[in-house]
Amino acid sequence: MDKQEDALREFGRRLTQLREEQGLSVAELASRTGLDPLVIRSMEAGERNIHLTTIFRLAVGLGVEPVELLASL
């Protein structure tokens, strides 16, 4: 496993953690961000590379600063 794959998995764990801390389902976060629920699931599983604009959309949907999603990387 390389560092990029590790980073994607860690990002996914952090995304899941923040979503669950707020009691949001994947569908609710999808509604808040305009992202497809399948896309969010694949990000949470560490299977999808994430664009910077997507990080900002997720941060807005979660009501956090983008750095909160990247804190564990």
C-alpha cells in the first residue's frame, strides 16, 4: 500500500467520523453537499480520489473548516 492510498483511507475515516458525530446519514450529507450518496460512500471507503472543490463542499455540508477533514493526514 502506498502513501496516497493510505491518505485516501484516512480521509475516508475522518469524513465518516465527522458525519457520524453530527448524526448525519450518508443521504443527509449528500443532500447538503449535492454529491451522490454513492460518491460519499466511496470516499468514506477510501476508494475515490478527492478534488479540492469536493473537500470544500463536504466542509460546508458538515459545517466545519476544510482543515478539519485533513487534520489526520
